[in-house]
Amino acid sequence: MNKQRAHYRAHYVDKASTQTLREGLEEYYAMNSHVADPRELPTEFGKVLLAHDVSHVVYGCDTTLYNELKILPLIWWTSDYTFGKHLKTIQDPTIGLAVRGMYKDFLEARGALWLYVSIGFVLLQLLPELVFLWLKTRQRQRWVPFMEFEPLLDRPLLEIRQDFDLLPLMK
């Protein structure tokens, strides 16, 4: 990533972005060349990974460790992909194997000590926001579609965020 791109802030992270979800997803992949494009993976794992990436765009989360740790609880508390569904998904032999492979690759690239120390520090920073998000999402009645996001692809992000009452959850 060059210096100019390093200072570029993605449009999809702007809570008032009028990009379509499809445009935001393309920007997400363009800015995150280190992220494998799950549309090129023919497996069930690719479908789950794509839904996760779509969530990054819908919730306006980049790929920093802070936002990676924030996005799963945010998905569980605001979408139809609950914690229970997540546990069942990662127990699937194909998906579970792929997740373990990604985790192993990440550990080899960074090291276990770096990973766990980093997660600890970031969780300390993230904890107040997670408590806030949990309190704000406890009474939700409108759920963001996780796996069935295709009907949203050509809708503006601002409209999606308004429709699913996500704006109060975004910075």
C-alpha cells in the first residue's frame, strides 16, 4: 500500500455514505488486497466469508484488529446470524477446517504472543463500546440479513443503515 492510499479513508466507513452496498464491497476489496476475495472460493466457507465482508461494509467497519473484534458481536446482536448459528457454522467440517487454516496462517505470520497481546490490548479499548452496543441492541426487532444480503446490493448504504436502525451504532 502506498503512502497516498494509506491516508485514504474508505467511503463505505462514512456512516452517511450513499454508495450502494455493491460499490462499497468493491471499494472494500480494492482497499484490502490482503483479503482473499471469497467470490473466487467455490465452497460454503466462501459464502460465509463473503457475508462477513458484506457486514464490514454495511456496518462501516475497516479491517483493523479493533473492528475485526467488534464486528462479530455486532453481527450477532443485529442480524439474523446469531451466536448459536455462528457456532454451528464453524462446526461444519469444511468451514471449520478453512477457519482453522486461516487462523494457523495468521499465527505463523504474526506469532501467537503478538496476536494474544494485541487482542488483549484492543479488547480493553473496545470493551466500553461493546457494552454500549449490547445495551443499544437488546430490544432489536429488525434484523439485518446476513447470508441473504443479495437484495441489498444495489441499495445505498445510508438507506440500508437507516432501514435497519444501524446509524445510532456507528461512530
